[in-house]
Amino acid sequence: MADGSGEAAGRIGPFDPLRHGLFRRIWTASLFSNFGQLIQGVGAAWAMTQLTGRADMVALVQSATFAPLMLLSLFAGAIADSYDRRKIALVALCIALLGAVGLSLITMLGLLTPAWILFFCFVVGTGTALFGPAWQSSVGEQVPSRELAQAIALNSISYNIARSFGPAIGGLLVALAGVLAAFAFNALAYLPLIIVMVFWRRLPETSRLPPEALGRAVISGARYVVYSPPIRAVLVRTLLIAFAGVAASALMPLVARELLGGGAGLYGVLLGCFGAGAVLGALFLTPIKERMSDQAAVGLATALMGLCMIGTGLSRHEVLTGLLVMGAGAGWMISMALCNINIQMSSPRWVTGRALAACVTSVCGGMTIGGWVWGRIAASEGTDLALITAGTTLIVTIGAGLLWRMPAVEEQRDRDTPLSEPETNLDLNGRSGPIVVTIEYRVPVDQARGFYTAMMPLEEIRHRTGGYGWSISRDVGDPEIWTERYHTPTWHDYLRQRSRLTAADLDAWQRAIDFHQDADPIRVRRKLERPYGSVRWREDVPDRGIIVQLPSPGS
């Protein structure tokens, strides 16, 4: 991660991350890529309209593009955490480029069909889904850690600039040169980002352990989220905001047509207003973070968006509606950016990609469900009532902050020195297991309650770093002896579990160790579990586990 400790500790401006060459190059190239994707979306939707004229098929274009985000995000996050993020980003961009080139060639040859449109949009979406976690989790390597929040906001600005102007440019390009021009533009727009990634001389982090298998890496990421209260709280808030807030964009065509009596032109203007509001929200993100906590800021942004959505449902004036939509865009941007920043700041590096992928899944899930719910309400009760209900729901979700508070977090610190190598006298390989770990503490009886309380945080720490079945027990014969127990599936899983402990985790463990009072330190035992049938009992089959002959008692 980039080190910002040597920089002056002055106020950080919203554009300061652009002073760093690598971030500036990636940001500029990604801006072109964002424009390309949105322009292709316009071209694909128009091509589908010409081929079928069916509203459901036109809607499937967007579904085909964004479905991979729902289906592949967790896998993409696991891949980003396990392998070189630069290489993963390159592979993902090449997949998206192949999809864009394929769509262009099929169109040029006159073979375009609805099925081909959906297929290649899905391919482009797959590349985008794989690229997202690798790109987002590498932002901390491109800028100093103290500028991470501003860098995340700038990345959001990049997308919202494209969202403000991309559809209009796409519509103009399709009108002047046809859908082939839109598809070809997207293919060309990937090239700058691919070139930047090729020439990025990233220093990969070395690890003495092989990467986790994909399935196990996904499970590890999911367990980290489940057993990490700060991450869990952010994801719940994100889901609720996305569920109610999606009505602002999902119902915007109906706002233009039914509430304001306009057409496609007015719809484009409203889209631009939403994107412009999001850009303004990103610019105000730094002063907002300086003046209030994330809990208060998310509540304020959510209230702003909810009130603007209610106002949009009541308004019948174009200018007023445009201003309200801008406010909704600003509220959406601020709340989502703060959630994204919290995810990155509160997750250690080994799981950042998977935590961000969980955030994407939460947003997409909330938007998918919310879009369907508010669409049904708009169809049966009217667009105005749907917007008013969604805005009210959004304001009500602020109360969720009482149960799921936005964490006041600093960036997770990796420990300064690695733990010592565990002593082994068995011939273990990475797949050996299960491994049972027991840790014995001696605690005075009069301090038992305090020790028990100090041990409780360790349950979540062991589970979120890869342990299973954590428990603590007390010796009935000697009440001063307490035993902590958990297990891991394999020896490599145990070594990974030890390597994932952050400085904060070790501090929590030390608070429990401080209760230990004995001449010897705490006793840690690591055991290879031997279930029935796993040991060869015939004399002619050696037990290759034992490689050291232990001395007999008294020798």
C-alpha cells in the first residue's frame, strides 16, 4: 500500500489523489471506459428496439449487462484477493474487449440478432464484474492511505460524469452513424485502460502460502463478512439504501413521461441532472467527512435523497424536478461512497476484494428487489405515489442506524511482525487436517468473570480469520485452567488463519492473555485430528506422519 506517512498532515483536497501519476492515468483511462460502456448500452438498447420492438427484450439488455455483477462478484473478489490484481484487471478488460469487438463484428457482418446482443452484453458485463473488485481493492496501492477516501470519491465522479453525458453522446452517435459506431467506440475505449495496466509495474505481495482454492476463498470471504460487525452493519445499510433509493433512477422515465408530460429528451436531461448531482455530492464528500461522523453523514445524505424523492413525486414543474433529482443524486453518491470507503477502511488487505464484492452484491440485490417493488407500485398506484412511498421508506431506514451503526473506523493495520513459526514434529503437507488448536490459560478464580468477558471477542476473530467451532471451557478439577479450542480444515488453512490476524486482533487477544498468571506462558497445542480409519494399523504400512522419534519417559 502506498505510504503517506511522510506527507504533510494538512487538509486533503478532493482532487489531491490526481497528483499521483499512476492513479491519474488509471482514472483518466477508466473515464473513457465508462463512457464506452454507457454508449454501448444506448446502442444495444436501440438495436434491440429495431430488431424486436418489445419492451421486455429492451429491458433484458440492461439485465444481461448487470447480471454478472450479481452472479460473479463474490468469485471476482476471491480471485482479486488470491492473485495479482493487475493481471486480474488485465484479463477482465480483455474479456470485456472481446465482447465489444464481437458485438461490433457481428453487427458489421449483418448477423446481429437479439440473442447475439444479449450474449455479448453478458460477456462485457462479465469482464466488468471481474474488473471491479481487482480495480477497487488496488486503489490503496495507487495513493497514500490518507487520500483513500478522496480517491474513492474521484472514481465515483468518473462514472457519474460518464452517466451524465454518456447516454446523450451515445444517442447522438447512434443517430449520426448507427449502432455499429456505438459498439466500436466501446471497443476502442477499453484500449487506454489496458495500456495503462500493461505498463503498471506493480510489486506483487509475496506469500509463502499458495492461494486458496476458489471455492474456499469465497467461503472465507463470506465468513469474514458474517463475523465482522462493522462490515455487516455497512452491508445492511447499503442494502436498505439501494432498495429504497433505486426508485429515483428506475422510475425516471415515468417521471419524464407521466408526471411532466415530456419525452426522451426530458428523460435524458433528468439523467444528466442525477449524474450532475452525484458529481456535486462527491465534491462535497471531503468537507462532510471533516465536519461530521460517517453515521451522521449517511443519515443526512439518506434524508436528503428521501426528501428529494418525495418532492419529485409531488412536483409537476420541470425545473423544480430537475433540482430535486440533482439533490437525490447527491444523496445517493454521498451515502454509497461513504459505505464503500468504510468497507475498504475496515477490511484488512487479505479480504478487501471480497468485502468490496459483498458490497456490490448488496447494492445490486437491493436495486434488483427495489426496482421490481417500486415498479409494481407505480403500475398499480401511480408513479407519484411510488416515489413518495420510496422516499418515505428511505427516511425510515435512517432508524436502522440505531441497530447497524456506521463504524467509526481507521484503516486496518497489518501486524508489524509475523508470528513465530509453529513447531511441528509430524510430516505435514498443506492438505493435512483437520487441525485442532487448543490454548490453555491459567486464571485466578477471582478474575474468572473478567477473563471470560475478554475472551468473547476472540470468537468472532477466530471465525472471521478462518477458524471453525470456537469454544472455551473450564477444567472441573482445576477451576483456574481455561481452554480455548477451534479447528481449521487443513494445515494451510491454519497457517492462513494465523497470518490474517491484524494488530487490532492481537491487541484483543493480548487483553485476554493479560489475565494469565503462571510461571510459564500460555500453552498452545496444535493437533492433527485422526478420525476412525485414517491411520494405517498394519505393520507393513508405515505411518508417514511421524518423522521424529520422541524420547521415552525418563530417557
